Amino acid sequence: MTGPSWQKVKRGLFADTSLVIWAMIVQNLLRIVSSMTLTRLLTAEAFAVMAVITSVLVTIGLVSDIGISAFIVRHEQSAEREFRDEVWTLRLIRGVMLSVATAALSIPFSNLMGRPELYLVIAVAGLTSVLDGLGSLAPFVALRSRRLRRLTAIDVGSQIIGLVMSITLAVWLRSYWAMILANLVGQALGVVFSYIFYEDSYQRWRFSRERAAELWRFSRFITGSTILTLIITQGDKLILTRALPLHTLGLYVIAAGLAAVPASLIGAYASKVTYPLLAEVRREAPETMAYQFYHHRLAPALCYAFAAGGLIGFGPTLIAVLYDPRYLGAGAFLQILAISSFFTMGTCMANEVMIALGHARFTFFTNVVRLTYLLVGGAVGWFALGPIGIVWAVGTVELVAQLFGWFTLRRHALLDLRWEGLILILAVAGVGTGCLITMLAHLAFPVA
């Protein structure tokens, strides 16, 4: 990939990078506005209930994850109608099965988490799975072709509509049902948008045993890995649901939501920019992979490192600025969880490059490392510190995953310690800046 062809790719990359970054900034600002508004309309207990519902849906969804997005982006036949219909059929079957399973398991799940009164809302929320399965695969094909402008515009527009619906329903209902119903309506609109805003988006039923077998061969490590991801990402909530009062759990959920803001930014960048680019590099010029792995993302990585570090130092003050005094307790949770938010950047990038190279099992082994650390660290933390010890284990798990990622990158001759060291220096500078701002805020406004 040299000469004019590479210059064209590079120009497209910079355009893609700017587009994704600005879109994610807007989307995360919308999430913060939504959180700020809803906390004034609903109680912390409502957020805790929503966390329980989300845990159940994520649990069932991850158990059956088959990596359809990565499969389509990487596959040579993605533009073919027959291929897309066969994959869409498998996705729809999965969605129907998940919704049925959610309804069937709603009572056992609610009893397991000590909230038996939530069985109905769990069953209703499970309808999102079948709605997801009905959506067209055209957006995935657009992602493969790096047509991000339309994808981004639709994502942002959908989020704005969802924000308006959530607030409207919260004003009307004043309960967690507002968030559940807004989520369902938003999912339904997503299905409609996937057909009307993309060309050649029509899908029809076409079942293929051969395609199912191929998808399974591709996704078998992804499926195993996502089962581990399920335990890693939802285990804390399942345990803390029993260990904490609903109000305190609600504070933890709000902090986790804010800590997820930078992580979602880098996750979108990795999946929408990094992975399609590295998949193309693998097809066209694999000998340049090590260079492209760092070169294309250096500026965003440095900015992210400084900002994520700042969140660690600035967390409590941010909570004081955004929320009313009832939620100040979320500040300590946010500082701890933001540690993992920073290291998520490195683990996401390592994951994308390894999948692009055909090593999907890396995701599985990384999750084994995460789970082992959480089991050991969580147990030690629980006995030493109580529930906050589990929060510390969650807040540092990505550091351990990052160490494993560096080890793997070095084995594949992809690791550059100079750039990794520069990223860490920017993160430390961000922490110091955040702490300084917090100190000055306390001096100027003692209640902050």
C-alpha cells in the first residue's frame, strides 16, 4: 500500500478519526445531560433497578454472542446479497431465542438477585433482543466500507431522540419504567433507520447450515470470550446488588456510567476506525502493521490519556458539579473506576490488532486474565475492605489486562515501549492536573 493509494487511505483515516471523535464527544455529552436530568426526575433507586435489568439483558446477550459485526467486517463476501441474508437469518433466530429466554428466566434471575418484584420489567426489557435481530445488516456493510459519515449521523440522531423520549417519559411516569420503555422505542427506531437510511438494506429469510458452521468456526473463541466478559462486566453488579443498599448501588451505577464515557469513546474509535483500517492493512500490506498500529492513533491516544488521567483526579468535583448533593457519594467510586477507563485504551487497541491478524483467541485469553484477577483480587478486597474492595478490583482490572496485552504485542513484534511510555506520562500529567483542579475547587467552594 504505497504512493497515491496510501495517501488516499491516510486522508480517509484522518477524516474518519475526526468524525468518530467529535461524534463520540457529542454522544457522551448527551449521555451526561441525560444522566443529570434523569437524576433530578428519578431516585437513585431507579438507577439501581435499571442496573439490575441491564445486568440480566447483558448476561443473556453475551452468553449467545457470535461476533456478527466482526464477522461481516472481515469477510470477503460481505457485499453479496446471499451472504447478508444468511447472516441476518442467523441473527434473527438468535434475537428471538434471547427474548424467549429472557422471559422464561425473568423469575429465576430476579430471585437470584434478591429483587423478585422485578420479574415483569425484566421480561418486557428482553424484547430488545428480537428488535435487534430484525434490524438490517446494511450498517455493518457500511462500517466495513468505512462509510462513517452516515453511520455517525444516524447514531447521534437516534441518541437525541432517545434522550428526549427518556426525559419525557420520566416526567410522566416518575419510575424506572421510563428508561425501560424509552430503550424499547429507541431500539425499534433503530430497526426502522437501518432500512430507510441505507441503500440495498432489504433482508429476507435464507437459512444456511454451511454459513452457520462458518460463523461458529469464526466466533467460537469470541463466544467463549464473551461468556467471560459477562462474568467480568456484570459480576460486580450481581454481587453489589446483594451487598449494598439500593441507594448506594445507584451511586455506584452513576459513577460507572461516567467512567464508561471515555471507555465508550475509545471503544467506538477502535471498532469504527482502528479495526477496519487494520483489517485493510492485513489484506493489502501486512508488513506495515507494526507502524500503522501506532501511527494512525498516536494523537488521539495522547489526548485520551491526558483526559482519562484527569478524570481520576477530578472525579469527585465532577460529581459535585453535575449532580445535586444526594449523589456526592458517587465521587469516590468514579475515581477508582476511572483507572480502568484509562487502561481500556491499550487493551482495546491490542484486541483490534490481534483480531485483524486472525488471532481472535487473544480476546479469550485476555478475559481469562481479567477473570482470574477479579476472582483473586475481589476476594482479597472483600475480606480486607468489604464491598469497596470489590470496586477496587474492578477499577484496576484493565491494568492487568494491559500488561498481558503488552506481553502479546511484544511476541508479535508490535510493541513500541517509547510510545507506550509517552502515553503513560500524559496520563500521569492528567491525574496531576485533575487533582490540582479539585484542590482549587475545594479552596474556592468548600462544599464541592
